[in-house]
Amino acid sequence: MSRVVSSSDVKILTEEERKARRSAKFGDDDKLKERAKRFGSSAVADNSENKVTVSSTVDSERLKKRAERFGAVSDVVKKIDATEKLNKRKERFGENDSNAVTD
């Protein structure tokens, strides 16, 4: 049942033929970019490393609500909370130099 293939039977494809076959098999990258626009994601395919990176904006109110339900497990939420606490303290006590020595 198995057939032995010799090296003369194998055709070496050019770069353009490879790209054409790949786009026919998997679809174009344009479709992925259109989908990213449609759903608000800014996914960009990096061809050099074949990684997909997604950058999204973080809604602080949404993160706060989630932190109330599940606890502050995200570094972003912890950072926001620390910044808010610092700002509230600055409003209440004023901005003082913490290294100042009082007599």
C-alpha cells in the first residue's frame, strides 16, 4: 500500500507557490485583521516569531467591581488601589516630605 517516493518525484516549490497554497489552505491574514477591527481587538500577528499579541484597554471601574467580588488578585487592581490610597492620603494630610525631620 505504501509507495516509495524518490527525490526526482518531489517538486520544490517557490516562495510564492508556498504562500499561495498556505493562503488557500488557511485563509488570508486580511480576514484576521478585519475580524480584529470588527470585534475591537487590536490583535497583530508578528510573522517573525509567529506570536499573536493582544492589547486592550483596561476599564478601572470594571476591575474594581471584579476585585470586590473575587478579591484583588490582579497586579493592575492592586496598583490602582495603592495609587488611590496614596492620593486620598495626600488630599487629607497634604504633600509632605516623608524624609523631613521634625523637632
